[in-house]
Amino acid sequence: MIVKLKKKRIDYPDLSPKQPYFVIGIEADDFRLLNNLGKPYLYPADLFEVIDSKEPANWVTVYGEDGERYSYPEALKEPGFFEDYFDGKSKAFSRFWNVINARLAKAA
């Protein structure tokens, strides 16, 4: 899935309106993507226009108790994965970049 920011937002200085972003996961209906700083942050989906709705075949989707969607590649879907990533745990960091580099290589 590829999205673009609808308009420049002062509260999201790490995103640019004309830049396409690959969505690398959906968490509680928010989009996780690599921002302009190369960080995999979560952003509200309503900030974006979807320019390519095709989702990777390797995404695993589950729904929470309130119907919220969670979709990630198998390797990134375990609870606490992104907490480990942001805590600097090397296993999570390595796994994340292996998955992202493989995805970007397919898109090229």
C-alpha cells in the first residue's frame, strides 16, 4: 500500500505532502510507515490519501475487540516487536530492516 500526505501539517514535520510512503503495517487502524527521518512511526490513516491500495501478500491481519485492524508481515506482527525495535534491541532492528529491504527491493 502506498499513501501520500493530504496536506502539510505543522504537527507532523517529519512528513511531506508530495512524498509517497510505503505503509509497512496497520496498527489499530493507523498506518505505520517510514517517515522522512527513516523512522517507522504510526500515523492516523485519515492524514493520507491512498494512491495504491494493493497490500503485500505476506501481511497477516487480525481484528481487535472493537473491530480495529492490525496487519503486518508475519515477521513483524508479534506483540512488543516495535517496542523492542525502539528500545534498540539488535534482533528486532535486524529483523525489521531485513523485512523492509526485501519489500523495497520487490517494489523497485
